[in-house]
Amino acid sequence: MATSQQIPVEELEALLEYGTERQKEVIHELIKKGSNRKAATSLGINPSLVADVVKALRKKATLHGYN
């Protein structure tokens, strides 16, 4: 990702279970492109939205017992 903390692909794949169709699209693009900036450019959105999607899915997954 664009930050120094790269999220493992395995974690991103696990988060897919908790996403809406659009959130899944963002996560798939993040996995494919490897950075928030590249995924955002490909999707025509702001890179901060990619980070927001990951944050929201982590929160939702945690509420459902995902560690």
C-alpha cells in the first residue's frame, strides 16, 4: 500500500466477506494494484477512500468476531 504498513493480502481477502459489492470492488483492486494510490487511480476515486474502506471493513469484521 502507499503507507509504510502494507496490509497482507490474506487479511484483505478475509475482509471481503464483510463488504458491500462496491467495497469488495475496492479491496479486489487494492489486492491487484498493491497500493491505495494505484487502486484509487484505477477506480477513479480518492486514495483516502480506499483507506476508509479498509478501515470500515476492519471495524465490521471485528464486530463479527474477526481478529
